[in-house]
Amino acid sequence: MEEEGMGDEGPSSQSELHQSEDQELAHQEPLPVEDSSPVENVFVDKKAVDKLTEGLLSHYLPDLQNSKRALQELTQNQLVLLDTLDQEVTKFRECNALLDLNSLFTEAKVYHNKLVNIRKEMIMLHEKTTKLKKRSLKLQQQKQKEALEKEQQREKELERERQLIAKPAKRT
């Protein structure tokens, strides 16, 4: 009796069983076999392939998605680090530029001090030359005065000598 109950659930006869297997085989796809043995057509149930695929994906997909998220996060962090590194490099370049600028200002200060010293020397030399010119003018005036005095003295002596020279008296 149990067999009769089972017979109602499944195919009623042997021929119907073969017929349903033939239909399932029609839905199956042949898989190529890469073997050195002669090629056999292997038929696999499409539902089984779908379920295996689904199981494989459900097993590995969460890990792969987690790995993908982790890689994306790492890539994002790497981009942030690269930007930060670029900013640091820019800061170092600015510091080097400031050091160069500081050295330029120091050098400019040194040259400014040299120019100030040269200016002081030129002012001092100008004062000395002015004093020397005044002194030479005074000396020149003094020599001219002495020469004039000598000339006047000579003329006086010549006049005196003329007066001392005996003159014959006029006869009246």
C-alpha cells in the first residue's frame, strides 16, 4: 500500500520515468573535458550548476566584498597620504626658499654695511680733501703774501739804495 501511495506522487509508470529523465537531459549542457582521454559528453543539470554557483558565490562573495572594501579604503588612505606628503614637500621647499631668502637678506645686510663703510670713508676723504684744499689755499695765499712782502722789501731797499746814492748837488 505504501508503494501505491508513492506511485501517486511520482511517475505512474516506468516509461514516464524515462520520459522525465530525457527532458532533464535536454536541459543539461555538455561540458568540455580537457583530458587526453577520448572526449565524452558530460551532461550536468543546470539547476545543480546554478545551485553550486549560488553556493560558491554565497561562500566567497562576502569575503571578496570585504576585501574590495578594504582595498578601496587602503587606496583612499594612500591618496590621503600622498596628498599629505605633497603638502610636506611643499612646506620643505618653502622652508628652503625661506632659508635662501634669509641668506639673501644676510648677504644684503653685509653689502649694505660695506656700502655704509665706503660712504663713511668717502665722506671722511671729502672732508680731508676739503681741509687740504683750504690749507693749500692758505699756504698759497701766505706764499703770495710773503712774495709780495719780499717784493715790497726789495723795492724799499732799492729805493733806499737810490736815495743813498750820492747825487751831485745842483749848482746854483
